[in-house]
Amino acid sequence: MTLTAGVVAVQGDVTEHARAIERAAAGHGQDSEVVEVRESGLVPDCDALLMPGGESTTISRLLRREGIAPEVEAHVEAGKPVLATCAGLIVACTDPQDDRVNELGLVDVTVERNAFGRQRDSFEAPLDVRGVGDPFPAVFIRAPAVSEVGPEVEILAEWDGRPVAVRQGPVVGTAFHPELTGDSRVHDLAFFEAATV
Ligand code: GLN
């Protein structure tokens, strides 16, 4: 079986996510094909979707302009998995508390952008993430935090008393970047195991 995974690539580099997806799929004896999503028409053929970090205002604007946003919404309505990381989570949420972000409303959470302060723009923390076993080396880069969660949302991890990994149905969202340390357990959780956590 081949997993076709779309990585939203309207901004930035997708290589690390592609490697993590390939490793996670290989762990399940599956081949994977990573499709870089920069235009409409590709998401409907994807089994799984990754919304990476970057700049949430820019990403959300491009998703609307290119007509990709409604395809992502349909993907989630069909119950297919999504992993939204950092800016991806801001784009996926219901309330980014910022009018410049055209949120998709896929995860019922309110987020606070750049929540961890200027002095701690980026840091790495060993995070207990529900469903992944030993602490996960989580890299935070100008990361958001979740400030409110809806009733359907499960909190998978917290840092400093704030939710930083959440799940709602087929969507897993992380405030951190799970692709930067060569550890693919979060990709594995989102694409292969989220439904059974
Ligand atoms: N600070 C960025 C934003 O608010 C997110 C940073 C990231 O994705 N690493 O859009």
C-alpha cells in the first residue's frame, strides 16, 4: 500500500516533513508518496495532509487565494488525517485572535500566537505527548499556545501549563515542530494511530 501525503508547500521547505512521513509509513510497512501542495486539485487525491509551520497570515491567505482551503475542509469532513504544526495549527484553529489570519476552523481551539515570549523565541523541551511513549524532543519556534479548547478536543500535551498538542477527530495539531529532530512519532501518531488513541 502507498500512502499519498500532501504537504502544504505554499511557503517554506517541506523536506523534513517529507522524510518524517516516509519514516512513519515505512514503520507500518507502507510506501509513501509526498505531494507538495501549492495549487488546488491535489488535495482530493491525498490520504493524509500536513500543514507545516511558517507564517500563519501568509499561509492562510494563499490557501484561500489558490482555492486549497475548501479542499482541506472537505478532506477533514471525509475523516482523513491532518497534522497541523505551529503556524499550521494557527491556520487550522477556530479562533487565532488575529484578523489577519483566515482560519479554517478544523480544530475547536483558540490560540495565542507567539505565546512563549521574545526571550524564548525558540527552545527545545522534552514533552510527554499522549500516545507516543517516551518524552518527545519538541522544538518550539515562535510558537503559539492553545488558550481555550472546545468540548470535542483532546489535549495530548502541555508545556508551562498550556496545551501544545491537541486532537479533534482526524486532526492533530502541535504548537511545536515535530519534523526537526529526526523523530517521526508525532507524524506516526497523526497519520497512522490518532483514531485509536
Ligand atoms: N509565529 C508564527 C505565526 O504566528 C508561527 C511560527 C512557526 O510556524 N514556527 O504565524
